[in-house]
Amino acid sequence: MATPKKTTSTTAKPASVKTKTITTKKATATAKKKSTPPKLSRPVVTTTVSKPVVKKQSPSNGWIGWLFAVLLGGALVGTYASDSYWMESFDESEGMLVVDDKTWMPVGGAPISVVVLNDKDCGVACDASGSLNSLRASVNPALKVTEVDISSPEGEALINQFDLVSIPQYFFGEDIEELTAEGADGEEVRFIDNLPTGLLTEKNDLYYIDSAMVGFKPGKFIKAPEFADLQSEPSQGNGPVSVVEFTDLQCPYCKRFYDQNKTLIEQLVSDGTITYTVKDFPLSFHTEAYGGIHKAANCVLQEGGNDAYFAVKDQIFNNQSSFTSIGVPAAEQQVADYASEQGIDIQSCLVENGNSIQAEVAADTAEGAKYGVSGTPTIFVGTQILPGAVGPAALSAAVNAELGN
């Protein structure tokens, strides 16, 4: 990569800069003449490219955004907003801005304000950089980000105003109202008028972004999630730390979590440390689980209680591969056979209560999605969320964190 042309680190003297037009295949950017260069607080976007790119994209969720980056004269070029707040000084010969060893060129429009509600002590689980980069790519390349800690008066006010349960959370400032985009008919419309209903909620000049709708994952819960109907779910133990697993009994990663953590969970249940609860989250592409295994397993719970359920769950995971592509009726029958080994007959339950149980499974799945579950397994340990087949070290650390150890 060629080294960008550098300027001095002090504020540049007023200078006359020639107008320079930079043309790519799809767009033209013009650096206008300035007699007194304004000052820059900091550049916002540091786009790295290997070839010229000027792209407009229309993501499937309805957001219309754009990415700007241009490779000019062998120097890496990034973008910054062209209002006076964000500009510092231009190199007289090139009409370019060099900051932190990066070369910048102007793009139209002012930066959009974004407030990030977070916890300074949360660590990597609450890293907001990925979500902010998504906003830069889909909304505006220049963001003016303000971080608010949940322990501050401002943070507590946001939690109460928007009834928030997890962090990080993201809000646009009222300047989002000025952002425009191309509508379906080709006419220019306000960006916020082109979004799906419910994606933004406005209160007190802030627009809350629904994290679940845009796929922003929670890093931590402000308080432990209050899951519905825990008393009717399969459960073990009565300890102070709540461990809730959303599982798909046909999912190989759920089996991996089971294999790696079964001994630890039994130990934590036995010594009175945790209350372990299982909720249904069968993935639609696991046909046997979605249509039959979970229904039959819940019939085992209804007819035989927790001990019978967990014994059958062990057999399902230990023989998981045998369910592949056998179809829903055969899957139900296989679980019924496991139940018979426990002295439990679930045939009448499957016929008489099958529909109501399927509705309960669907309710579990919807509840999981509400709290950020998009894949399995997902484990909630108090206020923490552990996505994926974590090992016993991670699970043990999360439990100890809830205990204050």
C-alpha cells in the first residue's frame, strides 16, 4: 500500500486550494476551494479498500445506505463528512486531508448522531464496534458517536424511558430526520420514512433502534431476563443462579454443549448453585425436531415429570444421528420408545395435546427471539448470555460471575 502524503500536525495556515474533481466509474467527488480551512475534531470513517469503490446498496431489511471509498494517486483514501465540524486542513497541492497517516476526501452531508448505551465494565461481550460499522455501511458513513454508561443519570433515564433490558443499545439523534434516500419510485424521501414499521421508536428527540429487528446481539442484560412459565418447563435444582438453555434437540452444537457440560451442570445442581431450565428452540430446517421430537419430549415431561424428561433427553442426544431424515412420525415414535423404557406412555398425549404443546414450543421460540436468540444453543446465566456450544470453563466462569466470585 502506498504511503499517503502527509501534512504537518499543526493547524494548517489558510491557503487557496484548487478545485479538484475525482472521477470513478460510478460517481464524481469534488473538493471545493477553501480560503480558510476549518478544523477537524477527528475523522470518523477509516475505510480500507484495495481498489476504487463507490457503491450504493439496498439491504434486504429496507435500509438504503451507501459506502464511499476511492483509491486515488496510489494513496489510500477514506471518507469524512464535509461539514465544517469535521474538516481540519487540506494539502495545498492535492486538496486532500491527511490525519493519522490516512488520506481523506470529502463526501456530502453532515455526520449522523448516534448514542450508544453500554456498560464500561462489560468487556468484549459488549463491544459495539461491529454494530456501529453496520450503521456506517447501511445508513451513513460518518457517525458522531456518544457513549453513555448505564450507571450514569443519562443511562438510567434511557433505560426507564425505553424500558430496556439489555446492552449495548443504539439511538439516532434527531439529525436522522434530515437524512434522505432514494424511495421505491426513485423519488427522494426521508430515510426514516423508508424503514420497516417498528424499527425506530422516537422519544425526547432520540430514535431507539430495535436491536432484535436489525440483528444486533445483546452482550449483557441489565437485569436477569424474566422468562415466562419457568415453573412448567423441564428444570433441575433450586440454586440462586438461573441457567436457562434454549435448545434444539436435533442440533449438533446443542449435543456438543450437552456432552461438554453435562457433568458440570449435574454438579452445580447437586451442590445447590444453579437452577437449570430448558426451553424449546427447534430450528425450522431440523424437520424432525421442529415437527416431532420437541412435541414428544414435552409429552414425556407432562406424563412423567422432570426426571423422565431429562432421562429421555439424554437418550435423544446420545442417539441424535439416528433421527436424521427419518420423518416426523418416526421421530415421535422413537421418542415414545425412549419414554416406554422409563415406564411412560405418551401416545395419548401426542394425539390429545399435540397442538397445544406445539403452541407452547412456538411461544418458547418467540420468547427466545425477543431476548436475542437466533441460533442454538444459547445459554442465559443470570444477566449474561452465552451463545454457542461453550465449554465448562466458560459456563463455570459465568456462574461464578453471578455469584460475585
